[in-house]
Amino acid sequence: MEKGFYCPFCHGQLYVNERIVFSAKANSGQHGLILLTSDLGDYRAMKHPDFTIEEGEHVDFFCPICHSNLIVEKEAKMFTRIMMLEAGDEYEILFSQIAGEKATYIIGEKEFKAFGDDANGSTNFWGVSPNY
Ligand SMILES: [Zn+2]
């Protein structure tokens, strides 16, 4: 089965040409499209240069298909939550909505993985420790 990333609300496929597509809105009020690679822990977001996001700024992520806000809050931190399907298994993907903060989590039925320099402080949110 093809790897996919999809919206938890409408189950629309967000994964196109090896990029995960989001509609996003920065605190400044600017909005635009953001593309992420499927390499979790790779934080090079692709966007138009006119869509400026400051380091440390909070960015809201929306499903480009149903426009649901993909935010979840865990212990006062804000994450974008999408689903990943890989080799028939389903995972939850959470990544920080603070620009420049490198924290991504993959949560599966038996698996929990944390990626990124800023991920360590918050690895016990779900009562499980990461297994690498
Ligand atoms: Zn959706």
C-alpha cells in the first residue's frame, strides 16, 4: 500500500508528489500554503517567500480539503495532528506549531517515536517513553 498522510477529520489525502500539503495561517494574519517533506524530523517547510513566518511565531495548520483546524493542545503546547498510513499501519503524527521548534512525534499502537532537538522535554505527554 502506498504511504499516505491524511486529515483526521475528512480523511482527505494530504500527500501529493512526496509533499504533505497544508493551508496555514501565521499569528501575523498572513496565510498561505506550506509543503512539508515526508521525512519526519526534516523541518524545511516549503512556501512562497512572500509568506513570511518569524522564528517562534505560532502557525495554525488547516486541512486544505475540509479546512478543519488541525490543532491539538498537550500540556499547553500546540501541535498539528495528522494521520499517517504506512505498510497498512496507522500512526498519529504530531508536530510543533511554533516556527523553528523542532518537535515531531509518531504515535502508533505499539510505537512512540520523538524527533527533533526540542522534542525531549515533552516526551512523556502520553505516559509512554519513546522507543527508538
Ligand atoms: Zn480534512
